[in-house]
Amino acid sequence: MGQMDFELPEELKMVQSVLRDFVTQQLKPLERSILGRAADLSDATMYLPLEKEQELMGMAKDMRLWGVGIPEELGGVDLGTLGNCLVAEELGQTVVLFTFGDVTPILFECNPEQKEKYFLPVFNRQKYAYLALMEPGKEGFENMEMRAERTNGRYYLNGKKVSLSRAGEDYFAVVFGVTSPDKGLRGGVTCFLVDKDTPGFTVSGGSEKTGWEAQVREPVSLTFDNCPVPAENILGEDGEAFYLGRKWLPARRVVRSAKTVGAAQRILDEATIEAQTWTSFGQVISRRASIQAALADIATNIHAARLMVYEVAWKADQRQPIQREAAMVKLFVTQMIHYVADNAAHIFNAPAYVGGLPMERFCRNAIAMSSTNFALQLQRNIIARDILKGLKI
């Protein structure tokens, strides 16, 4: 009988240790500058100053960890799905937003010319890519209103999009538009790379806020008014946008889930300190049965989520199909982080999202990592369809 092995490979243990030190020594000390030092937190910000990010980027490159999730053929390190989960889990334990060269996997599909013009500048933090899939007031994609009509070798885009990508001075948009309305999502949607100064392309919002407003990321609004895009700026094939990045998406869900697990672990750590130091009626609250129950429930949920993440990540690295399991992980971890935040609120004796609590910003960030109701339903649909395939009626 084969033996089950739950040990991480030694090389990944080393990466995990290096990343843990990096987060502890370099990122966590910067949290106060992000959270704000003023009594009213009016100096709170969402992002680090650009010069500090550049310094951290240089350190990551020196550690040979820049591009941990980027394929080697594109200049990355490519630690594999499990390795990327370990990285994401450590980064999830701080409110400092920093990635080791993360790039939306859709841009992995760039052709050689597009790689030089779009992928590499994003990878090297010279440009920002606005992923423009969602539309204002909509959660789904079925009734996409963005249109792209072809005339004389060009596509003319008309419509509006919203992006949660970080705003920057030099940018381009990755835009999904309907080119063949009669073919639906699986054959009628095309992805375009739209340059910053293209006529008819305007951007608003996305400014970096300070104070209390820094806790909620403002979406970037993109408007396209008869915006001309040359055919060579199509990413992938005409009408095939639905299939872009499908080979990357399940693993991406697992890595994002790992970051949420890291956030939950940090919440547990802070809640444990609170339980051991806060007193009520002359006793530390950790002696209360309800507090102990909350800590136990948080730890149990985190443990279950972490095991799910690691198992599916391992399967992905073994080239096994993970579509159903990735959806399960995303669904469970999203539910888990809400449960963890609610139990932490009990330990801190107030809702975790009320201004003034030490964990407020962290809980908000953690919840922001989780999916919308539409995305959760999408995960459920993926799971259910896969289950039903095995039923013969």
C-alpha cells in the first residue's frame, strides 16, 4: 500500500522560509505607514510609494524570486502552482500590497511582438494593464454590451468597462468586446490590447485615496467611443476570447485562495494576541469558553482550507485536471474568510469592519480578496456541472 506524503518538498520549504523572512522583515514593518499614524488615520494609504516598491522589487530580483508565477519562456521563475501558493500565502499575511512580478495570465498569450510591447513592460513595472472584462452595473458576462465592429481592417470599440486594476500613468487596456453577437460568448467575443492614447479611449477614476477612503479601491472607468484598434492588437484569435487563459485560470483560482488563507492566518494570529492580552473583569478573555471556541473554529477552518489548497496545487503540478477542485477551493476559502472575520469580531468585541478596530483594515482587505456573489455562483455551477456529467439518467 502506498504511503500518503503531506510534506512539502525541501526546495519549496526553503522558498517558504525565505518568503516568510521577507514578509516579516521587509513588509510588515511598513504596515504602519500604510495604515496611517495620525489619530484620525487621515494619512492612511493603499499603496507604498513608488520608490519603495522599486527598492523591494530590486530585493526580489536579487533573491531570484521576481516572476515566481511567470513561465520560464517569458522570463519568469515559474515555481509551479504549489510554490506560487506558498508565496501567495505568505504575502497574504500583510496589508502591504506587493507581488513578486505578478501579471494577469491572459498576457501570457501575447505573440512575440505583443510580448515586447505589452507583456514585458507590465512584468518590469513600466506599464499598468487595465483588465477590462466587467461592465458598469453588471456581474455577469452573458449580456456584454461592448461592441467591436470591423471596418477597413480596423475594429471600432464602443461601450464602457470597469477595471479593478491599479491605476498608473502609463497604461493600456485589455478589453473584451463582442465581434459576432450571433455566436455568443464561445465564439463571438474578442480580446483587444488598446493603447493609452488611442482616439476615443478615455479613463477616469482609480485615483489613489488617503485616509478612510484608502480602505476601498476605486475602480477605473474606461469609455470607448468609436475607438479604432488595429487587427494586430487582437490578443489571441478573433472571436476566441472565451478560451484565453483557460489553461491558467483554474490554477490562478487556487493561488488566489492561498493568499486568502494567509490573510486568515494573520487574523488568527492577531486575534490570539488580543485574547491573551485583553482583560475583562480582572481576567484575560482567553479563559472564556466562547473565546476559546472562536479561536478553535477559526484554526480548524484555516487548516481545512490550507489542506484543500495544497492538494489541488499539487494536482495542478502533476498536470491533473483541477477544474472542479479549483472551483471547490475558491468557494470554500471565500466562505471561510467571512467566517474567520466574524469570529475575530467576537474576540475583538466589535464587528471587524467598524472604524477604529486594529483589525479593521486587514479584515476589509481579506474580504476584498473573496469573490462576488456572481463569482461564487459561477464556482457552484462549475462544480455542479462536473458532478452531473457522471450521472446517467
